[in-house]
Amino acid sequence: MISSSIPTEAPAVEATSFFQRRLITPIVNLLRMGATPEKLAWSLAIGFVVGVNPLLGSTTLVCMVVALLARLNMVASQIANHLAYPLEIALFFVFVRIGDVFFHTGHLPIDGHTLYRAIRQHPIATTRVLWAWEWHALVVWLLFAAIVAPILATLFTPMLHRLHHRIRKEHPTA
């Protein structure tokens, strides 16, 4: 006999997506705490472009410094920085290749898998060996960042304004 105190159905569990948990909810919370849509848009844009810089392993620290110097929202910039991580790996080779073309450096002396393993095991030594490719890639990235950050901020601002308006409408005290 089944006891009446034991539920026969599992309680409904709200399933949220990765982006809901890692991006939307934190941004909504920042808006509720008083962050402006414009500042959040720039924070996300800068966090993203810093997050794809070709100096592997530097993004968190660089993002913190840039956010502090530009008086951006540190949380929002780090959210975008960490969400950009998969693109950092992919764009690393793009930035290096474009740097090769502009500066006539020649191809990287090691393949992607070996490079990834070397960076994880010996990041400083690997950077020393590959510095010519790194700084050329950084120049390309700086041009990319100067173009892409304002575009992203311009795209994010109206979306964040709509979200902010919706939050104020649903919760007038927010």
C-alpha cells in the first residue's frame, strides 16, 4: 500500500538553459540592481572582445583591468569574457594567420594541438617562443576590437533597454 504522504508524481522542476543561467538571469539581476542598459551594453561588448584576444590565458585579468579603467560593470564584462572562451581558441588562429599576412611572419612553427598542450603546460615559455606571432596577432586583435566593440554595444543597447523596460513594468520598484 502506498502512503498518502509520498508523492506519486515528481515535482515540476524548472529547466533553464545554459544561457538563461549564465547570461540572462545575471543581466536581469544587474539591471534590477540599478545598472544602466548603456553601461551593461559596453561592459558586455568589451568583455566579449577582450575574451577573444589572442594572448591565451590572459583574458580574465585583462578584462578586469579594462573594466576598472573604463569604469564598466565588472560582472557583466566577466560574463561576456567567459562566454567568449570557445571563440578565443578558434579566433586565435584567425588572428595569427591575418598577422602572418600583414607582417609576413610565416606560418606558426607548431600545429594547433601541440600549441594548445604547450600553452597549458608551459604558458610563459610558449609565449616567449611564439612572441612574434603573438604580438602580430595582438595588433590584428586590437583593430578587430576597435571595430567590433562599438558594433556590439550598439546592438546590445536597445535589447537591454527593452529588457530594462520589461523589468520595470513587471516590477515597478526595480
